[in-house]
Amino acid sequence: MRMINTLRKVRPLQLILFCTFAFLYIPIIALMAMSFNGSHSPFILKGFSFRWYSVLIHDTRVIHGLINTLIVATGSTILSSILGTLLAVGLHRYTKSSALNAFALAPAIVPDIVLGIGLLALYALLSVSLGLYSVLLAHVVFSMAFVTAVVKARLAHTDKYLREASMDLGATRTATFMRITVPSLAPAILAGALLAFTLSLDEFVIAFFTNGPTTPTLPIVIYSMVRFGVTPEINALATLLMLVSFTAVIIAQRMTRPSEEQ
Amino acid sequence: MTSTIPTRVSRDSEKRRDLLERMVLQGPGLLFITIFMATPITLVAIYSIFQRGRFGGIVYKATTENFTRALDPVYLGVLTDSLKIAGITTILAIAIGYPTAYAIAKLPTKWRSIALVLVVMPFWTNFLIRTYSWIMLFNREGLLNHALLKFNIIHTPLDLLYTQSAVVVGLLYGYLPLMILPLYASIERLDPQLGEAAANLGATRTRAFFSLTLPLTASGLIAGSIFVFIPSLGNFIVPELLGGGKTVMVGNLIRDQFLKARDWPFGSVLALSVIALVFIFFMLQNAVEKRFSSDAHD
């Protein structure tokens, strides 16, 4: 009797979960399934095939886009991890003012289109010719806000006595920072860096405005493909990208779990 | 480093070192944000009061023309449409996200983290590709029409694509995880004993929800709404891909002013209007949060 009661209690909630996950995953599964369809149109079924994967890996636009994206993502992740970590520690130690804290996190909140056109205007004013580095710098500014947020959250739980002990024992500020502060923040810095990297990989709007004509990033290549209608090549690309993201999410999950339990 | 006499000199040098440390830590980041965020937004604000040049560019002669032009019914209509679409998307995200977050919080611990990963995963997939997947579903020859025709639910294919509803679905699909996660965080923190106490004191479930659960989860609700509303409002990808030429949102307009019409001053005014709307939304949220938190403490 009790069993039936619990079942009755749980069921509507499970139904809700089922519907939400169906909504989230049906488009993705359909997209992946169609990437193995031999037909030219994603709407006509014609047997299992790897044809579109072969088209994809021979598409130089896609390969160039991928290389560009990896350059931008790697560069902006390194820069934003360093700047964001320094900023988070600095804000944690010296700044109580909420205005300055808000300013540091603002790039994450400003609508991307506003940041995009603003940066375009800035680059135009300074006559900076657009290329990969203009996208890279633009990506640093919003990635940094995410790194700062993640590292700051972690700082709230760190032990300040460890740092004081280190300084009392005669270590310089720099040595203390490198040997005590950074290692104790390592999981948060890594999580922030991973977040920065994935955000940059996927970022389209800001890249769209700050990109040079000869150096499109992968999202920009995808945009030009998607705009000109449906081709199963996009499905193949989507499937590969999803596999990469899913693996990354799982690795990230594994990495951050122990630190959460501390 | 013998600490014999704590003189004023050493305290002063300590202070000076603190200042130096603060500058080394905060300086680079804050300088970067000043150059790459504050300056661009200031530029947009400045450009909004100038005239456009004949071949693009800016003519530095002050005018209010850009602002009066934004009040033209055509552009005002696009702004209100954008607000409406972003608003409906946010409301739907709450309607779906709240029960989902609640259901996840009620799962056994082991299943909870799996459910959360499943919520996050689509979000790490390229936004353009996720939007594109709805073209495949909504197309006249798409999977949805295919299924509906096959099961004789409809007899002629429906025009699902290139409608405002398609845009709302696309935005909802894109940003739903951003609603579920903060909601889950705030629901999970709720003390289950509070609900029992309310029931013992004779509160109905509805009453308990509105006077207890809702105020206590207001912060998650507000964070989720911000995360859904802001990117929806400025979005130009979804209206372009799923709305066709028919549904134009303010994001499309801004993009076109900057890249096609090359009327930067007018584009700047439109961008400022987005910032203003976002700001108003924040103020509203702030007011709501204050009310709810004071209710919860009463």
C-alpha cells in the first residue's frame, strides 16, 4: 500500500522530467541520426552512410575555421585565466565596494550584441585591422568575468591563516602567492579556464562583429552554412562537436566533484 | 627581517606594499575591462547623438534625430515585439523550468547529478547548431510534419517555421538550462522540515507554496529570469533562422544598422535601448527580490 502511495506521489514529477528531457534531446538525437543518412536532403531517408563525414573532413572552410577557433580559444583562455585569477584575489583581499565587484563581473551580463558593436566601434576608431587577435581580445573580456566569478566563489572558502603563516615564516608576497594561494585555488582556476575555453569555442555574436574577413572562426563558418539551408554536412559537424562537448562536460564533472565535497 | 620595533615607518611600508599588491592584482584586469568593455559602451553612447556620414562613419555634429527616429512606429514595434518575445520565452522557461528543477531536487541523490549533467549537456552544444536542429523539425518536409502526416493527425503539412512561435521555441530551447540550474540551486537548499511545519500548522499545499516555497526560491527564479531574458532580448540568430524575414527583433535591427545600412549612430541608439531595457528589468527584479525577501523574514 505504501509502495503504491509513493509511486503516485512521484509520478507527476517524473512525467515532468521525462517531458523536459524529451524537449531537450529530441532535436539533438534527430540531428545526430540524420548525419548518417545517405541522402542529399535531411528529409529523405536513404540508408546508413558516413558520406557526410567524408565531405566534412575534406571541407577546407571547416578545417580552417576549427584551427582559428582553437587559436582564439586557447589564447583567450590563458589570458583570461591569469587576469581573472589575479582580479579575483585582488577583489577578495582589498575590495568591499559592490560597485567595483559589479564592474568586474559586468562583461558577463552585458548583452553580447552591445559588446560586439561597441568593440567594432572601438577597433574602427583606433583603425585596428580586424583579425584573430581582435576576436581573441574580445573573448578575454567576457571569459575573464566568468573566471573571476568562479575563483572568487572558491576564495570565500579558503583559509586566510595559511597565507598569514607563510608570510610570518618569512616568505615574500610573491612566493606566498605562487606557493600557497595559487595551489589552493587550482581546482577553481581549472574550472574557470575550462568554462572560458568552452565559452570561447562556442561564441558567435562577438566574433561576428570583431572578426576579420579572411579569418572566420568555426561558429562563423557554421553560421554561413546554416544560413544557406539544410545540408547533412552540418549534421555531421554537429554530431562531432557534440561528442567533443559531451566528453568535456563529463571530464569537467569528474574534476569538479571532489572539490565540491570538501 | 627582525621585527624588533613596530615603528610607524614599517607600518607605512606595509601599507605601501599593500597598495602595490592591490595594483598588481587588480590593475591588469580592471584596465582590460575599462578598455574592452567600458570604452566600447561609452563610444556607443557618444555615437548615438551624432550624425551618420554619407558613406558610413560618423559626422561629429550633435543631433536628436536618431532618438526621434527610434520612436517611429516601425522601430517601436520591433522593440515591443522583442520585449514580448523575450518576455513570453522567460515565462515559458519558468513554467517548464520550475517543475523540472523541483522534480530534480526531489530525485534520489545518485540520480540528481546525472539529471543535472543531462540538463547542462545540450547547453554546451553550439547555439547555432541547436537552433538549426529546429529547422529540421519544423520544416514543411521536416520531421514533425512527417510524423503528424503519417499518423493522420493532419492532412496538409503545417507552416511551423518562420513564425513568432518558432522563434519563442528556439529561444526557449537555447536558454532553458540557464533557468533550471539556478532554480535547482535554490530549491535544493530548501529545508524539507519547513514544508512539514507549514502542513502541521494547517496550511494548504497551495498556501505553503506561495507563502513559503516561492519566496524562499525567489533568488533562483530571478537569476534564471535574468539569464533567459537578457540573451533572448538581444538575440538575432534565432529570429533570422527560425523567424525567416518575418520576425525581426531588435538584435537583427542593430546588426543591420552596423553592418548593412552602416548607420552607426542609429544602431547605437537601438543598442542603448537594449541596455535601458535590461537595466529596467534589473530594477524590477531588484524590487521583486526585496519584497520577497522581506516577506520571507516576516
